[in-house]
Amino acid sequence: MQQIKKYIEENKQRFLEELFELLRFPSVSADPKYKDDVLKTADFVAAKLKEAGADQVEICETAGYPIVYGEKIIDPSLPTVLIYGHYDVQPADPLELWKTPPFEPTVRDGKIYARGACDDKGQFYMHVKAFELMMKTNTLACNVKFMIEGEEEVGSANLGIFVNANIERLKADVVLISDTSMISMENPSIETGLRGLAYMEVEVVGPNRDLHSGVYGGAVANPATILCKMIASLHDENNHITIPAFYDKVIELTADEKRALNSAPFDLEEYKTDLDIAAEWGEKGYSTLERTGTRPTLEVNGMWSGYIGEGAKTVLPSKANAKISMRLVPNQSSDEIAEIFTRHFKSIAPANVKVKVTAHHGGEPVVTPTDSTAYRAAEKAILDSFGKAPIPTRGGGSIPIVALFESALGIKSVLFGFGLDSDSLHSPNEKYDIYNYYKGIETLPLFHKYFAELSKG
Ligand code: BES
Ligand code: MN
Ligand code: MN
């Protein structure tokens, strides 16, 4: 532990500068205009893995953005840790809401503000630096494999293909991922579940062209109004989703599981103040933690129709569109939910409009074990570095690849996240606390040490 702290202390400034360099690449995978920047980010990651001491470093081409691979096999008889992360980021817009530019990392009040600071550059880079530390101090206790991808934020469409084509190369005893949140630094926690996702796009089409809203208004169904009504009907008065069969496969938590989940420190008043909302919302009969961690949900992510430019234009739009996603919980299947959503959404359309439904990416929910060697190693590592054992929680977000690692490679993951829900992931002014960054670099070598020790039995 002293050795770890000493190395971090001596290299602190450089660790930060390197992360800043990484954050300056606008590696937005969703927007083709950043293609070169995304590719340059992969080069940077590969170079840093090499510098840190990884072998077999390769920028693996895919049909989309490349996956950066690297490994250090010190002894085949030792356990192997596969580290997964993503170097791509979400788009930064709306730009005008950023206090400082998203790709010029800026420190305010001990926090690094930049797109990707927490999700996931700041978090996966902790692993690169922890690996460097273990190499330089001769303390690497496990074999390590890195797999850092560039398409997580757009659904990891090509990762499954890569994983299935590289089963041997990716063989490991555990997948270690830092891409989730903790409750707080005072209450360290480990997420033990992630929700799945089914992401849909709908289009409601009325008349064959935009119409004068005075000449035709009142006599022709307005697709924007119809779309709003259809969307509004997807929740009932108890905020329960109304799509038939939607909840059929959902497993209810046992009373014990509910009690454990709700015993995690959570302050509803603070939550509301932070978000500046007068009241919370959600499915009747469930607490806020249950709603985000264990219940499936349906959200409108975006809607557009008609005239949205400056000033006023009197128009009855021809079309209205929305992007709608559903978060899924264990036992629900993304494809199945996409299908029942499509059927239902078409069935509730009135005769005066046509409806199109298409599916975007999806992903399956997962629950990760808390009785595994790897989880115990993570627990011990946190106990050492935070002085407190972690609380197991359920995360509301999705990392579709986690279920895939299980089905394709038969390997379970540990979601070793050091972010905070309040880090504004996907929002303007995303941040990551410098303290969390160093704390992660300090905790990760302990994980490797305990994982090797506990694996010996
Ligand atoms: N790192 C997040 C997921 C996350 C964040 C999990 C916080 C738990 C806590 C990841 O990058 C992400 O944003 N995933 C997407 C899904 C993906 C298919 C676009 C999500 O959850 O919306
Ligand atoms: Mn992420
Ligand atoms: Mn994300």
C-alpha cells in the first residue's frame, strides 16, 4: 500500500496530464464528423498501453471503430483479468450549456470538467496507470488483458463479432470494468446489476405534406398531437407501463433483497434539490432506488415535429417523430420487448395516421455475483483503500457487453466504478473528481493482489 501511494505521489502530475491529453480528443462515436479524432484516440490509447508495458498491443480493425487490445501474461498459471473500457464519448451538445469547452479539460474545485471525464476516459485510464504502477514496481500479481473499444456509446455493434472471433485471445477469469458509479466517496459501493435496453424510433405520418394550419386545421389529424397522446398512453395513472406483456418476465425482488437495496444510504430530499425538482416520479409501490435499479422503464429521449425555428410558422405538420427507449431488468429480452413495443405502438394508432416503428441498438440486463472470488477481491481492495466495505447496489444504466461476456466467453464481470451519478454523464459539464481518479489508481492494484491471493484458494 505504501509503495502504491508513493508511486502515485511521484507521478501524480503526469497521470493527470496524460488524462487531459486523452480528454482533448473529441472521440464522439455517434457523429461521423469526428471520425479522424476517434481513430487518433485509438492510436493514443494503444501507445499508452505500450508505454505502460503491455505486449501484443494491437489496434484491431472492425466494421466500425477499432478495438485497442494489449496484454501482459506473466505466468499462465496465474489468474487473468480482462479489463474492458471505452474510449469513445457521447456528443457534447448542447454546447452553450458548458461552462468551459467540452474538449478542453478544465479543473474547477478539484474536479476535471470535460466530455468523457468520467464516462469512460477518466475511468478506464485509471486501469492503464494502475497497470503501469504494477509494472514499474514489479508487483503485477495477475495476467492482464486490455480491451478498450470505441463504439460503446453507439451500441457496441461490432464488439460481439470481435469477441466471438477472439474467444481464445480474450480468455480470462474475470472482466473488470470501471464504467459505473459509486454512491459517494464516504459510502463506497459496487454495482451488481445493470439494466438492459431496447431503443426504438417511431414516426407518425398524417397528411402527405405539411399543411396550412388555418386552411386544414381542425379537419385533419395533427400527427404531433396524435404522437403525444400515443406516448402519454404508455403509462397509466400509477406510472405503470401499459404495453401488454411488458412485465410478464420481470422477476420481483424478495422482501430480503428489497430491504438490502433500500438500506443503502440515499437522501430523497438531496436528490430532489440536486435536480431542482419539487417531487420525484415513478411507478407506484416502488422506492426511488427500486425504480432505477430493479424496475423496467420507458423514456422519451427526443421528439420532433413541425416548425421549431425562430419565430412562428402556422403549419400542420405532416409527420411527428420520437426516440423511445426502455430499460430492462433480468429475464426480459431486448428483442422480445422491441417486438411487443412495435406491435402495441402500431395497435394504438388511430385510423387517420400511419405509424412506422424501427429498432435501434439494444442490450441485455445482467446481475453480477457477490459471492465470487473476484467480488471478494474488489471488496477487500475497497476496504483497504476507503477504510470501509463497499455496499452492493443495482445500477440503472446499461453496458450491453457485460451480458455478452457472460454468454460468449462464460466470464462474469465486476463493475468496479469510481464515478458518481452526479458526474453529469451524457450531460453538459461532465466531470470527474481528481480525488476519485487517484483513488481508483490506488485501489485497482489492490484488486489484482487480492484476486491472485484469493484465487489460490
Ligand atoms: N457508462 C455508461 C453506463 C452506466 C453509467 C452504467 C452509469 C451505470 C452507471 C455507458 O457508457 C452508457 O452510457 N451506456 C448507455 C447504453 C449504450 C448502449 C448507449 C446507457 O446506459 O444509456
Ligand atoms: Mn460508459
Ligand atoms: Mn455512456
